[in-house]
Amino acid sequence: GRRTQLLKGLPATSTVEENSAGGVSVYNFNVTLSPLASEGVAILPTIVNSNPLTEAFDIESKGDLQFRVITTGNPVLDYETMPKSFDLQIFVEDTTGRTDLKILTIQVTDQNEHPVFRGNMAIQTVTIYVLEGSPPERIYQVDAADPENAKLKYSLIPATVPFSIRESGAIFSTKKFDYEKDLHCYFLNITVTDPDGLNSTKTVNVNIININDESPYFITKQRIYRIPEEQSPGTIVATITAKDPDDEDSPSRLFYSIQSSDKYFSIDPGTGVLQVTGRIDRDALPLRLHPNISLTVRVEDSSGCDSEMEITIIIDDVNDNPPECNPSAYRKEANENMTPGTFLVDLRNYCKDIDVDPSNNQFNFTGLSGFGSNNFALESTVSGRLVMTGTIDFENPANPGVELYTLTVRVQDIAHPNYSSKYPFYISFDNIIYIYIRIKPVNEFFPVFHNLSYVFSVSEITKVGSSIGRVHATDKDWPPNVITYSIAAEAGTRDYTNIFWISPTKGDVRILARLDYETTQKHVFTVQATDQEKSTTASVTVNVLEVNDEEPVCSPNFFSLQIPVNLAVGTNINGFRIECQDRDSDPRSFRYFINKGNENNHFVFSPSAGSNTSRLILASRFDYESGLDTNWIYSLRVHITDDNLVSTRDKTTHLVKTGTVTLSIRVIPNPTTATITTPAFTVVTKKENVYSPSAWYVPFVITLGSLLLLGLLGYLGLLLLTWLCTHCPPRINAPEKKKPKKEVVVTMTKLNTVFDGEARDPVTGRMYEFNTRSGARRWKKSNEPLQPKLAMQIMPSATENSGQRMDRAEAPSKKEPSEKRKELTAATKPAAKPSAGQSETPGQAGLRLQKKKEASEDGGLSSPA
């Protein structure tokens, strides 16, 4: 997993006192989860290692991701004998797989402890025997120590006894004892104290021994004893008695002991009572093989004279062990629909009774119970063989549908039990066996789709990854099998796994690739549902719905043109036209507009909408002399959209696609030789756009906006003229000699708005013309064509050599050009005379133009664009 800071408060160092009991808190810390671990901690904080190795610490939860390190009490920490410091490695892991491992250092601190006795005084009460008549001497050496190695102080109470203790811990008698006059026994309380006042006390018994010189003898004649096993400690087996000839007239002062070390029996040194001290188990070795125990009993008087006697104790077996089964729980699997009588398990192979006597180790099996136990039975109470008696079918409505049956069987002794010796609180000891039988379902049925075929309709612009529908199948098997869905691979057909994806668990069908109505309108493939063993199929048909998702494609999409500077307005430039196609749009749906580079709006496409072909038209002449035009190369970006027939209201819901054409137009300056060319006429046919009735306001808004713009420009011009009149006084020139007047008469071209559409007025019934871009209108004269004739232009000779192709709808008469030439010649005769052999160019200085006023009449409702 990834290592992340999960353990808050670690690494750290803490301390704990030695001899701390179990459950003492040593250190607290928290677990901080990562933002993705919404389900908590997968592995709780655990001590995975320690240095040095110890089990003295554990981690306990305090709730709400708070934990603490505590002592276990096993082993008990000891500063003097154990390491002084432990490094615990604490590990944690959250549900996202992030882990953390930190070290907590625990230092054990020293604690002042009570002094302790060592040797025999540490484990029992010491009895000291002093012979009468013995001189004062050291009778015992007390062995004590302080865990902190401090110097100890010894004391003895009561102070009146004839004994003393020195700084070294040696106990001395202070007088010579007389058995007949003095006490026969003294109890000394020995106290050892450290410098801090902590002390420990033990009792020492001092017995005064009478002296004699005769050996005692046994008066008990019985040598063999029989007892049952598992007798409780303290049970008296026999009383051994003896006499001392030295004490014929008084009770004997004899001491009894067992010569060989024995863990089963002990004898009272003063009374000779032989009793049980340890557990006697006839069923365990070595008594299981050798049930007879031999003891050598010795009796000794105070002078050291002794006698010995050997006795034998026979241990009898009792029914003290119930039958035991290992394991006590069995797990077995069986298939559904298994036939009755099928063998499942033999319980006797796993049970036994360890009693030695055959009459005590026989047992039987009874009490088969549990939910659904009527489907099972034991062949006999002795055999322990479990078999099926019924048929379990999960699909049967009468069947409870339980997969796991929990059965219990009681195992008990045939002989009367005698468990009280081993189990004092025994009431009724029956060994219960738990049998868990899991019925495995059998896959019997095929999955079935809810429909034999599915039909989904989806738009061709649906995003990749979108869900287009769901298929669903069910399985009659119980419990229900997990059904997995997939797209079936079919030989010789298209691989639909690259186009569609189906959720293996839910059956959701999603698209993996973009759908194209123009390429494929319908996809038919097969889906498969499988329950790991059996499978079925269904047909899926995906109908692709057409959407305007194709951009107009125009030819050419890039073109370079050259035109003369004085090209006539309305001319189809170089005869250029573009043709557009759209795979999912009508040819009448295109609309053309120049998006970029059309400075001063010199160029326009005609028709601008309603056709899949359009020509490039010069809309206004160039004016470089006045500085209005400065650019000689125009880079036009033409946009072609396919929304011409879509009303303004529907454009918000319909998808509109745009194509792009780039044109480079170079304007050629006038050549040095002027050549009069025959004027040409271009007739442009405009297809009428039929707008939705909901768009009646479009021409109205355009016309109103144009009028407001004209009014604003006129007002600004008036303000400019007023300012010039007030700030620029008239100049008074001195009289000078008049020079000959030079006049040049130039025929000016009348530039009219191009009215490229016509319609009938619904009120008057008269025909009117209109401009599709500006909305300008005028009444149509009955004797003039759709496009007015263009006035004659003076074109350079270079224009003739450029190979321009102009569409001419009508050629002028032969008489009109000649008359125009004569008028031009007559008008230019009084002009300035150039030097001989040279022709005058437009760039010569001193050329002055005199413009002739010509009245233009316009009988319509024309409004400037």
C-alpha cells in the first residue's frame, strides 16, 4: 500500500513504571484517515514488532479512531531484570490501501520495591530445630535482598525471646536451652527494611529438640492401600504411627518423612498422617501403565535415630472423563437434490473417551436436533454415522431456502459418570457436537432475457460514454446466480466491442465511439448473459437518429485573386464562385458572410443565402487617393453556415455548423496607359429567401437601425461643419495673374445599392426590390430589369491581359461606345497639354479634376445601406 501519515502523535517516547499491572495506559494516539477512506480502518493499529521482543504491551481502542498503548501484565515489567527500553512498531491500514508504520519508544522507570526474602524463607515457613543443651550460636542465616541493591536492616520480634539477629541477617540463640524448663517452640517474626522504610516480614519457627539415643519403631502393620484416582489434595490415605523407646512414659517426639521424592503424597512430620498432595490421574502416564505407587516412610527421633517402612498404594480408575470430540464442530458440503441415504460424516472417527477401564470409556450419540434436522438422521446411537433422509431443492417453494444447516448431537457416557472428582461443580456433563452442513446450489437453469430483442434509438451526436439503454436477464436458480453481460463475438460480422460497451453487472449499454448517421443508420449486434456455466443471447438494434453535425465543405477552400483598382462595382471578381456541399443539409440552407478581412466592405457574396453556389462581387470601389483605402492585399475569411432555413426562434435548439473558405485578393494599381474599354453589365440573379412568419421583424429591425445610424452620422457631420466654420476664418489671397484654366471632364460612375431580391407588396400589389443584407427597398420600375445597368468604366489595358472572366448577361450596342468616346475626346481637348510624345498619367502633379454634376433620379423607396 501507499505510505501515508495515518498515525497522529507518533513517533513518540513514553514511560511506564515497573511492576505496572495489566491495563495501565502508557500512551494515547489517534488515527487520521485519508479523504477517500469513507469506510474507516481496514487493519486496526497493531504492534507488529518490538525491540527487544516482548508481549508486555498491547493496543486498546478508546473509540472514534482513538487508541492507547497499555500494559498486559504478562510478563510484569521489572526494571532490575528486564530491558530498560522497548521500541514498539505500530502498523495501521485504511480501506483505500494506505498504510503507516511508526515507532513508539517506551522507557521503564525504576520503582522502589519491598525487600524480598530468598531461599527457603521465600517459599515456606522455615522451621529451625535446636538441640537442648546447645551453647548460644548462629542457628540460621536469613537471606534477603533489595531489588534496588540498597543496604537492608534486619530486626526480630518479639524482643523477649532468647534470640537475636545481626546486621548480616544471622539469627543467634542467646542462651543454652533446657527442654524440660524452657518452651519447646518459638515463633520469630523477622523483618527486613530498606532505607526508604519499605519492609517485608517472615516467620521462623524454632523448635527445641529433646535428645535421645534409641531408634523408634513402627507399630502400624498394614503395608498395602487402595484409593480411587482424582482424590482432592489433603485426602488422608493412612496414618503411620511409631514409638520411641526413649519416650515410653511420655508422647513420642518423632519425625516422619518419605524418603524418595514423591509428587502425589506427603506425610505430616509430627503425626505421620499420609495424605494426597498432587493430582492423581490414572488415565495419564505413568499411572496409565503402572498404577501402583511405592513409598518408603522414615521415622526419626530427635537424636537422629531412625527406622524405615515400605508401603504400596494402588490407584483405581473411575469414570471421570466424558467423551471428547476433536474437532467439536464439523463442516460438510452436499449438493442440493442429493438422494436420501447419502452418507455425510462418521462422528465416531473424531470422538474418544480416555478412561483406562473399558467399562468407563463407552459412549453413544443421541439428540440430533436443529433447524431442518428432519432431512438428516443417525444410523444408530453407537455408530455415529450421519446420513441424508430428505431431498433439498432450493427452487421448490416449500423448501425454506436455507443453505447452511446447523445440527447438534449429544455425546455421553454409557456408564454412570463420576465427574465430580475432576469437575467439582458438575451437574450434567454432555459433550455437544455442532455439525454445519452447507447445501451447495446446483446450476440447473439458463438465464432468460426479459425481451428477445431490444431496440434503442440514439442521436448521432450523443457523447461517447453515454448510456443508451439497458438489457436485463433473470435466472430461475436459487439462490440467484450472478449474471454477467457481454457483447457476443459473431464470425464474419463487425466487431461491435469497439463501438458499444455493456456493463458486465448491470447490463447498461454505452457507446464507445462516435456514431455517424451518414455512414451507418442502424447497428445490430448480439448480447450474451451468462451465469458462469450457462448462457443465453438477445438481439440489440441501435437506430442512429440524424442530427445536423456535418460542416459545409466548399470548393475551393482557398484561392488567390488579382483585380484592378478600378474594377467596376457589381463585377463578379475573376468570375470566382464557390460551391458548397453538406452531407446532412439541403443545398438551399447555406448562408455566406465574410467574417474577417473585408475592410470598408468592398466585397460581398451573391447570392448571400439560399443556394449552394455563390459568386464574389465587388460591392464598392476602392479609394486610395483620399486615404480611405490603404490595404492592397485583402485576406478574406468567408464563413458558410447551414442555418439559412432555420428560423431565429429555432436556432437556439438546432445545431448549426460552419464551413470556412480563405481568399487572398491583390489589388493592382492603374497602369500608365489608359485604355477605354467597353462597359460590361453583370446581371445577378438572387434567389428569394422564404423566412418563417415568426421572423417578420428582421427587415423592420434592420431598416430602423440603418435609419438611426444615418441620422447619427448626419448629426455628427453637422457638428463638425459648425466647428470648422467657427475655428477656421476665410483666407484673403492677394491678386495674382490669372493662369490659363485647365479642365478635365471625367464621366463619374453612379454607384447604386445592389437590390438582389424582389417581392410583391401585400397591400398595393406592386413589385419592389430589396437588398438582403441591409433590408433597403425601392419600387421596381416596370421597364427595368432586376439588376440596373452599370455605367461605363475606364479600365487599364492590363485588365484585358489578366484573363479575367466576366459573366455578361447582356452586351451593349455598338453605337453607344462610339458616342461615348467622342464625348470624352471633346471634353479632354482643353485640358493641360503634355509634352510632345508623352501621355499624361493620373499621378502627374497639377492635374485638377472638375467634377460634373449629374442628376440622379430614383423613383423608388430606396434607403441607403
